[in-house]
Amino acid sequence: MSNLSTDKIYLDFNASTPVDQRVADVMAESLRSAFGNPSSGHWAGVPARELVERARERVAGLLGCSASEIVFTSGGSESNNLVLKGLFEKHRHSGAHIISTQVEHPAIVEPCRFLERQGARITWLPVDGTGRIDPGDLEKAISSDTILISIMHANNEVGTIQPVKACAEIAHKHGIPVHTDAAQSVGKIKTRVDELGVDLLSIAGHKIYAPKGVGALYVQNGLELEPLIHGAGHESGRRAGTESALLASSLGLACELASDLTHVARIQSLRNRLWESLKEVSGEKLVLNGHASECLPNTLNVSFVGRVGAEILNAIPQIAASTGSACHSGQVELSPVLSAMGVSEDVGRGAIRFSLGRTTTEQEIDQAIRLITDYLNTSGS
């Protein structure tokens, strides 16, 4: 695992993870031994092809699907775009209605907005104050021309887990495919496609200790998508471009490692320790954003009421974390997620997301608590 400096505390694992040393080692070996084109049948291409297919099996093992249902992509954004645009192109003449939620990642929101300009009709399901949708709202939104339902598995900002399985059951009663963006949930909670009941699922490598620039998409056998990238018949005709044994092997091992969730209890314990300690210091001036129980075990989004999250982090540069609002010319703009949850500006402007990972230590959490406590006690209200 990458070693981070002890005087710096990284609590932004939802944004990106360090590359696991075991993953880096596999990448280094692939650079030395698999330089050939995976599509070539000679001695230089065969090792590359074997690495790609072994990686595909490892990704499939994590998701509980067939290796033939895995498409390698450049990341979560490409996977999401392939689902939305690929299904729209296949069905635009028979239906153009897509259902999603108000708290999706921009990698879902922006492709949907693009598709609206192409004639699609998008329904954005509302969420409650914890960031969860009501499956009943989904049932009401379905119409005769609905071609896709896309609901993220877990929210990247507040960590709230959506009732994907219940939504999939509703969708399948109407014969509608379901996609979930699982970029944030993979490696933190179970993401088996048979248990979720989804037909498509997106993964981003850099969220699970693989490098940036690689991802995967699960596509249930028999479901057809128009490719985003046309060319030769790579990835069974679903994504043109010579496969990278380097990137595929990194994602494959990362997914195999992500299948082991034994470390999650430790991370959740540290997150709870952070929450309880900050609550003890701040009292009623600390508000939890997100669901108290249906939440990713590594994610803590809290608001320091009456303060600005960005100002707190700027004053404590040792801590790498994210805010839930953006400051422009002295004005604070809440994130779309917090706005959709009905969070007031006074509360939302003080939001900070702390997200923990495999390398997070008890000492780091205790140090973060001390730093934040010292700042709150010395800076006034």
C-alpha cells in the first residue's frame, strides 16, 4: 500500500484511493511481460490476452457474474455514459424515457442532460432528508416508454445507500432494465449483481486502489448497447480499442482484493469514533448529513452549523477531506446532493465529508479529532 506522510491525514478515499502496492506490482510485471497486442495470436500477444481475460474473471468474481458480462472501460464516467447513451440509441424510436435520482453523480446527470437535448425525457426521483428515494415514487414514475432506470448504489457525498434491490424488483415487473453506479460501494459493501437484481453496474478503478483511467461495466448477457466508441470488435463489439493488459490486470487484482470485506468493521469503528468525538465537542452544532444506518461504513458527512466547511479545512491543511459546498466570491453554494436533501444553507455551508480507507489508522483519526477540536475551540463561533 502507498505510504502517506505521517503528518498528513488522508480522509478523502471517496474521491480517490492510493494504488495498492500489490496492484502496482502486478502492473509492473505486465509492463515487462505483456507488451503484445491482446488480439494477436502469436507468442507476444497471448500473454497479454491471458492477463486481460484473467482480469475479467476477477472482476466477474467480485460481482458474481459471468466473465463474458464484463466490459473494460476507462472508468466510471465512461461506463455510465455507455449505459445511458448506448441504451438510448438502441431504443430511442420505441421509447425515450429514463428515470434516475436527484442525488446522482455528475457522470449520470450530465449524460442525461445531453440526452434530453437529443429528445430523451428524464424523470429525477426526489429523496428524503437522509438522501434516500422512495421505491413507491419509482413505481409512479414508470410509463410505457421507460427504457432505463439508473439509481446509484451509494451516494458519493453523504454515503447513503439506496434501496436498489426493491427498485429492481419494481422495474422488472415492467420489463425495464436497471443500472446502478456502484463506484462508491464496491469494496465497502456487497455488490453482487444477483443480490442487487441489476442488469448493468458501473465500477471505477481508482475508488478501489487501482489506478485512474480504468473501470468496468457489467452488462447482463442478452442486453444490447450501442457502443460509444466504434472500431474493431474489442470487448465483444461493445467497446472498441486495443485492450490494456496493464490496466485490466490492475483492476482485476483490485477487484479480487475488494471481495474481502473483513477490514470494513475496523473502518466503520474508526468512522464512528470520529463522529462520536466530534459530536461531543460540537454538541447540537454538529449535524449528520445522510442516513444513520443505511450508509457506507467509511463515510461521515457532517455539518458544523454556523461555520463554513471550506474554512475549517483551509485552517487545518494536514487533513485532506471534501466539503459539501462551493465558495464563489464570498457566496456559498450548496452541492446538488445537499440541496436535494433539503439541507438549509446555514447547515449545508458547514458540511465536510470525511471518507476513510484501508490505510486509515486509529492514530490518524485521533490526530484529526485533536486538530479539529483545537480549531473549533480557538476560532470562536
